[in-house]
Amino acid sequence: MTRAYFRPIKEETVISVLHYMRQEAVREGAGGLDHIDALLRLRGCDPEALNMPRKVPKTFQRSELRRLVLTILRHGPMTGAQITKSVVLRCPGLTYRHAYKSVYVALSGMKARGMVSHEERVWLVSV
């Protein structure tokens, strides 16, 4: 069974895909940037006007932060701020703000898995 028609792609979808392709081409240094820019201009968009957020490199590998937090908590119960300060001291170049968010995401995931517990303001390693 073949279709006699196709559903047209929305204009904003095409522009969004071209924007994504342009970001990847710029970040990775891949070829084809001129072609992508030409296609965006054909669609009525100025390629230079598109917002291109900076890609932040990963600070931690998979489950590395979890292991670090567990190591820190084995020394005794701590608040989230104390854990974050310990992480920042062990990872040069990591800002407190970025570490704070990452630590709390890791702690909430570990709490859901039953690895740590949160009593009042203190985090503990579950037995």
C-alpha cells in the first residue's frame, strides 16, 4: 500500500533542524556550514542572528559524581552545602553553582535508589 500524498513538514520544523545542524557544524568544525547558511537564508533567516548556546563539557563521567558523593558521605553525615564544598575542593575548575546543582541531582537520584537518606537537613549513607 502506497500513499498518494505526504504530510508537509512545517516551516518552523525545517528551520529548527537547520539551526541544530548549524550548531553541530560550528561546534565540531564539520564541513557544510556554507550550505546550511544558504538554506537558512532561503528560508528567510539570518544565520548569524540565531542564538547558539555554548556547549558545556561534561565535568563528570557516568556515575563518577555518585561515587564521589558516597565517598564524601562515608566520613559522616553532611548537609548538601558541605557536600558541595567538598566536591568543589576535589574538582578544580568546577564552580560552586554548577556543583551545587549537580550534587543535588545526584543526591535525589541516590535517595530514590535507597543509597542515601535525608534526615532533617543532613544526608546519610543508607545501610
